Amino acid sequence: MPNKQASIKHLRQTKKRQAHNDKLKSYIKFLTNASKKALDAKNFEEAKTHITRFQQIMDKAVKVGIVKKNKASRKKSSLMKSLAKAGK
């Protein structure tokens, strides 16, 4: 446990930020899995809404620095490709 007041505040801020980042990463995983399940069930409208929301959240996560840019583009591309393939 830190002794200085500034260190204590920094630790408190870090825990708060980490909790927010973990929550966002968890939501990203949920959206990924939900869209894949919707595609497997041939529910294209639900899958499309999940993928759209996924893209928005990933862009925000990249902007903040939670997810790297190339990983986000790779994941978005993969989901869009699977949506296009399932729609045929």
C-alpha cells in the first residue's frame, strides 16, 4: 500500500479505470458471441444490430487505447465477412 497521498489517489484512479476497461472488454466479447450465435441461428437482423453496435464500441475502444487499431479492424472485418457469407 502506498504511503504518499498522491500515490494513494493514483492507485484509486487506476482501479477505477481498470474496472471500466474490463467492463468494456467484456461487453465486446458479449457482442461478438451474440452476433455469432445470431448468425448460426440465421437471425440476420439481430446479427446486424449486434455487429453494428460491436463496430461502434470497438472504434471507441481504439480511440481510448483499450484495443489496438489492427485488432479492431481485423475483428470487424471478420464479423462483416461472416455476415456477408451467411446472407448468401
